[in-house]
Amino acid sequence: MSMWRPCSACKKPIAHGQRYQVCSVSTCNRPRTAYVFCSVGCWDSHVPTMNHRDAWCEEERAPAEPSAASMAVAPAAVAAPGVEPRRRVVTGPAAEAEEGEVLIVASRLKQYIADKADMNTSADVLDALSDLVRMHADAAIRRARAEGRKTVKGRDFEA
Ligand SMILES: [Zn+2]
Ligand SMILES: [Zn+2]
């Protein structure tokens, strides 16, 4: 068996066709970096040095020993730094609550009513309460605006 690549941790050879571990963290898999580990233990040893959180390793198999014909495609060409796919940033909709939108956390409210009175909560309660919240919020906004404030405060809700 010939060596495919050395382990990124212990530098022991990973042979062609041998199983090896890769890191789940994208920065460890950039073409320029492309860490490979001969064992889970070796992968484990790099985790604290890289300050990973929520990392795991995945088992891969090294490519089979290249035949003379496929040697023409040098592994270096594969490992050459490529252009990384641009990560699409999805921006959320404006945080403004639309008219008629439910403003109440249904699960919490249902839990509250169940705990307090052992009663069920019908779906339209959420709409009715959302309307009330909107009404009070609108009144509080008017009060804050009247005092030249840009912040709605708790006292704006006092009767
Ligand atoms: Zn190793
Ligand atoms: Zn890593």
C-alpha cells in the first residue's frame, strides 16, 4: 500500500484505500487546509487547538491507489485552492409585526391557562389577545411619541 496523505495530527501515513477521518468544521476542509486524520483520536487531538465548538468527525475512505494512467491527474491539482462557493446571506423580513399577525407565544399561553385553571385554549384566543396587545402597544407608542421619546417604556402601558 502506498501513502495517500499524512495524518494532519500525527503525520503517520494514510494509505490509499484506507479509512480516515475528516473534521466537520468548514475551515478544516478548505482546499488550502483540508485536514485528514488517521484516527478519531487524531481528529480529537486537533479539536482543542482549533477551538471548535459543535464539531464532529466523519469517516471517509482514501482514494484507491492510482494506476499509471490516472497518475496524470496529480492529486495536487485536486487540492489546489479553488474558489469557495459564495455563502448566500439570507436576510429576514423586516422585524415589524404585520397587522393581524399573532403576537402571543401560543405554547406559553396555553401552558399558563392549563396550569392556572386546567382549561384548554381555543385558537382564536391568540388573535383576540394579539389585537389587545396591538391596541395597548399603539396607545403606548402615542404616549411615548407625545413625550418626544424614541423608546416605548413599561409605564406607557399604565392606565
Ligand atoms: Zn494520526
Ligand atoms: Zn477541525
